[in-house]
Amino acid sequence: GDTIDEGSSAEGVVISKGSLLEASIEAYNNNYQVNAEVQYTFRFTPRHDIPQNGYIKIEFDSRYDLNGVYCSSGDSGYHTVVFPGDSYIRLRRLDATIAGTYTDPGAPAIEFVFEDVKNPGYGITTDPFTISTQYTNGTPDAEGVPGLDGSIIDSVDVPGKNITAGQLGNCSVSASGGNYTVGELADYVVTFDTINLIP
């Protein structure tokens, strides 16, 4: 019918991203030693659907070395990509949409196992890991598929890990000639075996 009154809001609304549920990250045998190449398991439950051709992005502290990483379990229906020098892993959903708990309250957790993740080269507490599900950005990448870093659907930060220093082996300290006499000068020899290279 004929319009009597009309108007528009002064501002739009802000749509916030959802949160991934029950997210966890663990190294095999809790091996968080410096420079160790370790199997890492990532587990989470999506709140909202992950569409076909959508992405899962797992961001690491930049001090991890991911150059030799590959997915050994959980990537059926996905295409895993790790570019040399990047500090993240991306998985593109090839098969049909995966339901999140908003659509299906009984939606199961998703789990990926990655091999040969190389821990940082010195003892630190790493920055948090960020796991996100994303739409594509619509721009084809080098492989001709829709690109990463579209709009985020769900996201979560998982606390970083305490990377521990390796243990020196066969440590000994001895005085040259066995001279341990009080007040006398002596040369001391310190020996040990290293696990990691000294840069």
C-alpha cells in the first residue's frame, strides 16, 4: 500500500564472530623441549557450520618451524597447505558443509594430528595459538582455489606452551692436577655434552 512514514537507523549493527568450543592443543608425550620435532594434536568443536570450500586456520607463535609439517590424521575431506616460512597451517574443506553445535547440538569435535612441528629454539612461553574457521575471500590463490582470510566464522585463542631447555649431559668440573688446596690458584676444566647446537 501507500507509505505513511519511513526511516532508517543511524548506524548498522555489529555482528560478532562465534567461538570454537572445547579447544585444546597437546604435544605428544608433552614434549615441549627446545628444537624437538614433535607431533601436535589440535581438537575443537565448531559452534557454527564450516562451509564447503571454507577454511580452518591454525596460527602458531612465529618462533615455531613448520617447514616440514604434514597432517597424519583427521584431514579426510580437507586439503592441507603449509607454505615455507608461514607461521600457520590452513585446511580447506573439500567435502560437504560440517555442522556446528548451533545447527546440530550433537556435532562432534574435530581433531587434526600434525607431524614434525619443530618447537622454538630456546626456552620461552610461546604466544597463544589461534584457531579460526573462515569463509573464503573469493580471490583464487596460486593453486586456483578460493583464498584464505575471508570473514571469520568462529575463533578461539589457546594458551601458549612452556618450551623447556634441553639437558646438558656428562657435566663435570675438575681442577687441573687435582689441586683443591685452599687459597691456591688452580685451572679448572668444565666439560659437558650438548643436545642442541650452540649458534
